[in-house]
Amino acid sequence: MEIRIMPIDQINTATYNPRMDLQPGDVEYEKLRRSIEEFGYVEPIVWNERTGNMVGGHQRYKIMVNELGHTELQVSVVDLDDQQERLLNIALNKISGRWDDDALTQLLVDLQQAGADISLSGFDDVDLKQMLGDIDIPNFDAGTPEDQGDLGVLSSKLVKCPHCGEEFEHD
């Protein structure tokens, strides 16, 4: 893989790009912007040196240039004819792996319990609640000794009979 640093005026957007043109304020745009701000520009755009077109990474380009003010970007260089370029554009936007739901949920739980901001994962609140909602994460907030009582002393407790409803003390 060849990586180059290119001036942005030599990178053409692909006019045929079938992806939605996200704008600031759109949920997915803001997730991507936040990810780039948090983790940096870790996935270079794909640029075809034969045509000068950006094959993949239009949204990252927009954020890096319009939001963050970059005048040059690292690009992953390909050399493709027009047909291959268009097919790669579709493939980069369509082909993705499937999740192992159990492994993903466990990873998110582990990160959440460690105090990580799991919204940086790109999943929205609805997704996270759906994945994590079935998991009972106990709340072990510390209480005061008054809240807990004296654990060295057994006290009598009020017990209610499940059949008749009568209450009585049990010690």
C-alpha cells in the first residue's frame, strides 16, 4: 500500500459517489467528526492517481478540510481505470463484516465498566440500550455504616407471610 501526502486541491470528489452527502448537524456526520477529533485521522482516504478522484473517504475529507482546516491529507493511492474505481467506491461503502453480538456486547460492557465513553464507538443510545439493556450491571455504590447497619449484630426483621399476608417479627 502506498501512502502519500497530497494537497487538497489535487483531490477531486467523485461526482458519482452514491453515498448520502452528510452535513454538519447530521447524526452520522457528528459521530464521525467526534471520532476524528478523539482518535485522529487514522483511516486515510483512498485516492486514484489515474483520475485524481477520491474513491473512498468523502465524509472524512469534508471534516478534515472544512471543519479542521487541513490543506493536505494522507491518502492511500490506487491506480484504477474508471470502471474499477467506481466498483471500489461501492465496495468500500458496502462491504463490511458482521458482528459477533455476544463478543461485541461483552467488549462494550467491559469498556463501560472501566469508565470509557462508549458513545465514541459510533453506536447511538438506542443501539447501546438494545445491546446493553439485557445485562444487569449491579450498582455497588458505597453506603454509610448507618445505611448498612451493624453487620456484627443480627437484628429482628419484619416478615410477611406470602399466603395470608400476616406480618410478624423473626429474629
